[in-house]
Amino acid sequence: MKKLKITLLTILCSCFVMNAQAQTLYDNLGGKDTIHQIMVRTLELSLKDKRIAHTLERSDMNRLARLLTDQTCELTGGPCKYDGLDMKKAHVGLGLTTAHFNALVEHLQQAMSEANISNRTQNKLLSLLAPMHRDVVEK
Ligand code: HEM
């Protein structure tokens, strides 16, 4: 009986460990297709927002969605390689403010909610993006 209990406990523990190893933030975001869908929607909402639309009007939205997807995929433990500019070079001269930054984050949150991403997962991604504020915002 004791041996059976120990065996069951061992199986339970190893399942728990395997599960903890397998579930990355990338997985919790639904993988690359869902991340791409979230980025396309974030840009769509941003282009409708008078506070930030002007900053994006001259950019290629397909390219930007692809780069945002690769960057998020890599950052969250997915199998992608981001090949775009670093965040300082990408945003230099755009004159972005904290208000612009917060507006984009608002749209990202809405896009994630529409894709049924849990609040816990949303917050984990936002906390990875938060340190980029210092390279994105100029004033
Ligand atoms: C954590 C926040 C942000 C992240 C992770 C991010 C990420 C990126 C990435 C990956 C690129 C592409 C770099 C390349 O061209 O190689 C980019 C470019 C750009 N981002 Fe951001 N960004 C952020 C905040 C913002 C904000 C707040 C705005 C404006 C409201 C903005 C507007 C732009 C624009 C206009 C470009 C240039 C696109 C082009 O070259 O045509 N970004 N960003």
C-alpha cells in the first residue's frame, strides 16, 4: 500500500513538472497564429485612435505586424527569431510620449481580451514589454 502511494505520488509530481516545463508564455498566448492575430488587431485599433494614428500612418502595417509577432514570439519563449531594429533605433525621431505608449498598451490589452487571453497571461506579457518604455519614449 505504501509502495503504491509513493508510485502514485511520483507519477503526479512528474506530470506536474512536465506540465510546468511545457507551458511557456508563448503557449499561453496561443502560439504564433494567435499572437499575429493580436498584433494585427492592436494595429487596427491604433490606426483608429486619433491619439496615435498619425505616428503609424506612413508605416507598412503588414511588415510591422510581422515584426511585432516575431518579437513577442521570441520574447515569450516561442520558436521565432526577431530580425528587426532594436527598440531605440526603431522609435528614434517619432517623438513618442508616455501617453502614446499607454494608448498602444490599451489596444494590445483589448486585442488580447478579444482573443480570450487570461488576465494573468496578459499581465505577464505587459510586464515583459514595460521595460521597453525607456527606449520607445523620447519625451
Ligand atoms: C512596448 C512597446 C512597443 C514595442 C514592443 C514596439 C515594437 C516595435 C517593433 C518591433 C518595430 C519594428 C522595428 C523595425 O522596423 O525593424 C516598431 C516600429 C515602430 N513602432 Fe513600435 N513598439 C512599441 C511602442 C510603440 C508606440 C507606443 C508607438 C506609437 C504610438 C510605436 C510606433 C512605431 C512606429 C511608427 C514604428 C516604425 C514602423 C516603420 O518603420 O515603418 N511603437 N515598434
